[in-house]
Amino acid sequence: MGDCLFSFYSSLAPALPLLYPSPSRQHILAMWGPAVITLLLGANVVSAQTFKRLGGCPTLGCVFPPDQTDFLVGQLFDIRLEVHAPVNGSEAAHGGVPDEKFTFCIQSGKGACKNAAEFFGVKEPALEKWTFSYFEDLFAQDAKTPTVVNVAAKAYRGLKLTTPGTYQARLSYYGNSQTVANWVVRQPAKKRQAKNVLFFIGDGMTQSMITAARLIAHKSINGRYQSLMQMDQMDYLGHQMTHSLDSFITDSANSATALYTGKKASVSALNVYADSSPNSFDDAKLETIAELFRRLIGGPIGMVSTAYIADATPAALCAHTRDRGQSPQIIQEYLNNAVSVNGTISWPTGCDGPDVVFGGGAENFIAGPTSPGGADYYKAFQAKGYDVVYNNTQLQAIGNDKKVLGIFSKSNMAKWVDRHVFPENLKNQKNSPTGDGTDAIDQPGLKEMTIKAIDVLQERQKKKNTGWFMMSEAASIDKMMHVLDYDRALGELLELDDTIRASIAHLKKIGEYENTLIVVTADHGHGFDVFGSADTKYLAAQTDDRKKRSAIGMYESSGLSGYTVAPGSLPTNDTAVFGTEGPNFPVQWNPRYTYAAGFGANPDHRETYAINTKGPRLPATAATAGDNQVNPVDQPNGFIVNGTLPIDEPQGVHSLTDVSVFANGPGAEAFRGVYNNIDIFFKIADALALGSGHV
Ligand SMILES: *[C@@H]1O[C@H](CO)[C@@H](O)[C@H](O)[C@H]1NC(C)=O
Ligand SMILES: *[C@@H]1O[C@H](CO)[C@@H](O)[C@H](O)[C@H]1NC(C)=O
Ligand SMILES: *[C@@H]1O[C@H](CO)[C@@H](O)[C@H](O)[C@H]1NC(C)=O
Ligand SMILES: *[C@@H]1O[C@H](CO)[C@@H](O)[C@H](O)[C@H]1NC(C)=O
Ligand SMILES: [Zn+2]
């Protein structure tokens, strides 16, 4: 949802402002959790769970961090309290006047509940007041009758809990109302197992995509694969549940927040609990694994992505905002820690400028309307000691001792399929990261960026032997799935797999493999799967929509993979990377017999099952009432597949599925089994003994 809007605008029209998801799309069905309990108790009935007054706050008193939150010992966080007085609508109460005399206390274990300011040894925060409005349901939205809510609020900043155990936070308001939050402070392992952490995210990557990628890139004889994906060969496999705080379908901002902070958050929120105030920088902040690694261990941090580098998955390492669309401020926060917008109190920590920042998104660095304060942000990074590189040639040539900013294109970086199979598509993009209007032809892939990042981090940790932390993201698995461009999505997935293989080989070469925890996972899924083969020649020759569908080979007619796999046929000299597994990519992407794949949630579109040779797909356009969404120039020989989404959504959307977690190295055995996305933060913290003896 929000994510689709973002990936759509950022992949196709980088100059357009990033739109904030509309309220209707922002609130997906979430009929569960505390709200259900509230209904059973009959208090403060919330009428429609898809349009929430404030996610994570079913009653009129809100405590963030909310009930069921786990903290790492010493992890920094803010508290936000809100007392709501709806002026009208189904919850109208208290004459629209919020209780300004609310009290808040914290109880440690079985002790007494102490006033929070006293408990944390901070000044009693000032009372804040604002008004917001929201729609209670689709009928209210159609009728344009928002519910208005007056708010009294407080925020406590930069706190930590340094003793492990259970805590209860209690907000008392309107006389006898109370909101209780149970918190657990977890003690990490005492002994550090991993020196380095290499964390890979295949954005939107599900097991069905990994299966499809294996099908087209690895040779099978009589039903048995002759080579495997690198992910298939990892030592430990688990899977994680991705639901968010207040919706069961996540976007990449709140799922990355869960992975990096160990806290469930809301759609579009980066390392904050979304509050109801208009300022998107005053929400309750949370310390991330990267910030903790910096603050407690003092080691170097790497951020690598094939997306524009202010996109949610990289941003969640270091940025804190309720609105992932605030790209300029996000870039500013990479460099200068938390930014003060609209007078917001600053955050006491940060990434202090990640040592490696590699990706796209030059529009946020070139002086202009989408750079921080309109300034030249390449210069701002240089002024803080960074080397700046704009293409792969420069990247490979640069030394490893200084911090490096590598921005290789405007918007999202080119896709593997276009770089390797259809390089003509890199031309006429006018997307040079220097802003000189030329094309960004010499872009590195995820593999080149990741290997170089390892070298820089390895060099920069040497002095104090701190080890390093890196996140490397294959962003366009997700972006290409959104536009139903399955071939490009699988190309990105195969590139991720190739990158993992190359990283393992490289770590062995530099003697760090045994010291490095490698985790590979996704942030959420898309409802994609393969259900047969497609005879693209027969399909294209038919004129009748329904007759075209007989080109699909089901069960015994699916046959074998039509893709050719030939070791050594790619234009590369890098034998260390390909090893004994062959090149791990198909050498021919447009065979007559392709795979037939589909989506669990899609816009109206046409399907041919043939690769788009001219660049990423644009399957549909946002339609107005009555029209269908089919983009007439996309796969014109295909048959129409009617969509399942609202007609203003021209892309596929994320889905509910759990996603896989693969792990190797010290601490990896903890990643077995089924767990929550937030647990990944605690498992990594354990491997690093993060917070043990550092608080
Ligand atoms: C609540 O009041 C506002 C402002 O007076 C009005 O615009 C809105 O339609 C009202 N909403 C409802 C649900 O009555
Ligand atoms: C700053 O405050 C104004 C007025 O409340 C609000 O409209 C704007 O969205 C805020 N800016 C951000 C980035 O939150
Ligand atoms: C790489 O970027 C530098 C600096 O902008 C430029 O001088 C050089 O020609 C570029 N190299 C290639 C191969 O594009
Ligand atoms: C798609 O749906 C429309 C109605 O919305 C219908 O007229 C049309 O026949 C459907 N097309 C196909 C191929 O099912
Ligand atoms: Zn997405």
C-alpha cells in the first residue's frame, strides 16, 4: 500500500514528490489484538478497525511504547502519552475536552508504581495540546465527515531501562480510566560470539520467489537439481512473522523498524511509534541495532541498497520519523543524527554518519528542491570526511580507509536484467548521479557494492578491532514485484544470491568468515507463485482472450524449465564468485516456454508471460470509476486478468506470508524455528552481546 505508492513514484518518476498514503489505504483490516479485548470489555468501543483513531491505541489513553513491548537492556527510547477527547463521531465524550491532569507511573517488578519523571530521573515534561481528525470508516470517508479529536499529551525523551526484568507503565486519566503497558527488558548474552554482522534483506522476498529463481537459474536432471542457490546451502533456516503493531500487512518502513529495533511499529513509521500530532519528527523514537553498535561498541556501520538510499529499508538503520517520505531529512539524519523539525527535541544518539553509504537516490544529494535545505549534500558529506564516488570504476579505485558515500544513479538503481541482458535500457535515462543530465551507465551491482563495503568496514574497524555491522538490501525484488515484472524481480533475487555467495568467498579470503554472522531474510512478502509453464508463441498467436489461456501448461503439461543454464557464459572473470555452482543466472531470459506466474493481489492488466525487453513493466494505471486499469501498451498481445484491488491502486501489494530467515556463522543457530520479526533484533544483539557490560 503506502509502499506501492512509494516504489511506484520512486521507480518511475523520481522527480515527483513522494506521496503520503491516503487514509483509506493507510488503514487495512486489523480486527485483532487489544481492540478485541476492548470490545469484549465493552469500554470505548472502536467502531471500525480498518480506520483507526490511532493505531496501537484502542482506548482514549495512549502509551507508547505500548503493551507487549520488549527492550534490550540500555536501549534508548522515548515515551509518548496521549489522552484523547473525541469532539464528535461514535466515541464523542468528555465534551471534547481532554484530561490535562493525567498521571503516569512506572512499576518495576513487584515494586510500587513511581511517577515516571521521578523513576527516570528527568524533568516532568511540558503538556502539549493539538487536534487531529480521522475517518471512522469508508462511509464517513465517502460522506466527508471526519471525526475530530482534541488531545492532551506529553513526551519523555532519551530514556533507558538498565535492569532486566518486567515493568508496568500505567497511564491514569478521566478519573477511573487506566491504560496499562507491560514491558520486558531483555538481558543479552554475556559472551560475544560474532565480531561482524552481515545482514541481507531481500525486500519482499518469499520462499515461492526463491523457488522460482532456482527453477530458471539452476539445472535439473530428472527432477533433481545439479546445483543449488547459496541461500539453499545456509546452515540454519527459520521463518519470521511480519505483522505490524496495528495492521497485519506491513510496509518496508515498519517491518525494518521491527528488524532493527525489536519493536512493532506502524505502516510508514521509521523507528518511532506513530503519534497523532501533525509533526512527523516528534514521535517517540527508538534506538536501532546500528545506533547501538555505534554507541556501545564504536564499530563501523555499512548501509548498502539498490534503492534510492533514503528509501525505507536503508533509512530504518539510522532515521527516525513517522513519515518515510521525508527523504531530505532522512539523508540529513544519516549525517547529523536526529534532525530538529518544527522544534522537536533531538535524539541523544545516532549513526554518526555510517562509514559506508552505497545506493541510488542522487536527487536527495544534488543541490535542489529534494536535497536537504536545498544544499549540495555531496559537499556536506565531503565536509565530514567522506570520499564520494559516482560509478563503479571510481568505486573500485577508491581506498578503504575513509568513509565512502557512493551514489550511482538518480532514483532506484538499474536492475540486473537491464544491466546484463538489455543494456540498451540504461540509455536515455538522464539519471547520472552527478546531475549533469547524462545516463548512469557504469553502475555497480549489489555484489560490487557489498564486497567493496566489506573492505572499507574491515579496514575501518582495524584500529580498535571492533568488528563491523552491515545491511545490504536487494530492494528491487520488491519494486519489480509491485509492477508484476516477475523476470526482473527474479533477476534481482538471483543477484542477491550471487552477492551472498561472493560475500562468503570474500570473507573466507580475508579471514573473517568464521567471525561473521550472516543473516538473510525479507521484510514482508508478495502473493506471488508459479503455477505452470506458458507457451509464449502459442499465446501470442491467439486473438481470443480465453483461447490465449490454453497456452498455460498445468501439472504434466508444465514440462521442464525452458531456461538455459550454462556455466561460465556470463561476461565475467570472477571465478571466485561463480565457484563450482555455475553462473547461477539463466543465460537466456526469453525462451518459448516460460514460467506462468501470478499474484495474489493485482490490478487489471494483460499477461503474456514473456519478458519485458524494453525495461520494467508498467502493468496498469490508476483508473477512475468505471474504467479498467489496463495499461494498453503493456504486453498488448496478452489476455486481460481482472484485478482484485481498489481501482486507484495500479500495482500489486504486499501479502501476509511469513518470510524465510537463513543464517550462517557465530550465533546462527538461534535463527532456527518460527518467531517474530522483532526477535531478529534480539538474536543479533545476543550474537554481539550488545548491551552486556556496556550499559
Ligand atoms: C465533526 O465536526 C466537524 C467540524 O465541525 C465536521 O466537519 C464533521 O463532519 C463532524 N463529523 C462527524 C462524524 O459528525
Ligand atoms: C511542521 O508543522 C506544520 C504545522 O503544524 C505541519 O503542517 C508540517 O507538516 C510539519 N512538518 C513536518 C515535517 O512534520
Ligand atoms: C566516473 O565518474 C567520474 C566522476 O564523475 C568520471 O570522471 C568518469 O568518467 C566516470 N567513469 C565512467 C566509466 O563513467
Ligand atoms: C473484467 O471485468 C469486467 C467488469 O469489470 C468485465 O466486463 C470483463 O469481461 C472482465 N474481463 C475478463 C477478461 O474477465
Ligand atoms: Zn513494497
